[in-house]
Amino acid sequence: MQQFYISLISLGWMVLSHPYFISLTEIRQNPESQRLEIAQKIFWDDLEEALGDFHGEKVDFLNPENPEKLNAQIQGYLLHHNKIWLDGSPATLKFLGYEIEEDAAWFYMESLPLPWKAEIRVQNSILIKNFASQQNIIHVYKNSKSPKSLLLGKGQESGSIKF
């Protein structure tokens, strides 16, 4: 019986210590410029693994040998895995840069100006190929302080919101 309790405690410890895979994306429309402003928070160690797989080489996110090359790798990966349509028209995204925050990093993008009246469709497949349990939370702000949200993951990499 004691072995049963030890096994149960060990199983609970494994469940609690298992890492979770999640990203957060905030999308806001700048009403003056008609650009989308996008901030995406991703755990850098997970992204490091995904970048290495995507580009076919080892990537050191925190101490890159060539920072310009890392920047280009990040840009290629993010622009490949993030797509947005406003009222059916594709938004052209541009990578602006990133900043590291402890165990995660914030990545910044913006769109070229594009009018947006009623619907946004977001495709976000960040890290899904590398982590089957990856969940991507999308918060969309349009003329409001309260967002409308999507939860995307394996098998549902895109979704739409109507305003």
C-alpha cells in the first residue's frame, strides 16, 4: 500500500512539473495609421528549439554568434507562422524586433496600413510543430480596452473574430 501512495505522489509530481507550452499574442489597431500593432510573448527556450528545427541548424537565442543572423531567423520564422486577414484581405506583416524578459521574450510586428471594419482572421502556428500541446492565445483589441480572444493549437491553427 505504501508503494501505491509513493507511486501516486510521484505521478502527481510529474504532472505538476511537466512544462506547459503557451504563447500570448496581442493585436491592436492603431486607428490613426490603420496599422495593426502586434506583440507576441514566447518562451525563448521553446522558440530556440523551433528556430533550430525550422532553419536546420543549432540556434543559441541568448548568446548568438551572429546577432544579425538570429534576427533574420526570428523574422523568417515569425512571418511564416503568423498570418492575418482583415475583412478577407491579407495584412502584410513586418518584423520590428524583440526584447528578452527572464524566461520569455516579446516580439514586435506591425502591418502595412489596411482598413478594417468587421472581421479579423488570425493564423498562428507558432511552436505547434515542435510541441503537440502548444496553445496560442490571441487577444484582439479594436476600439476597446477589452479584447476578444482566440485559443489556437494543433488542429485549429486559425480562427476568426467579428466585431
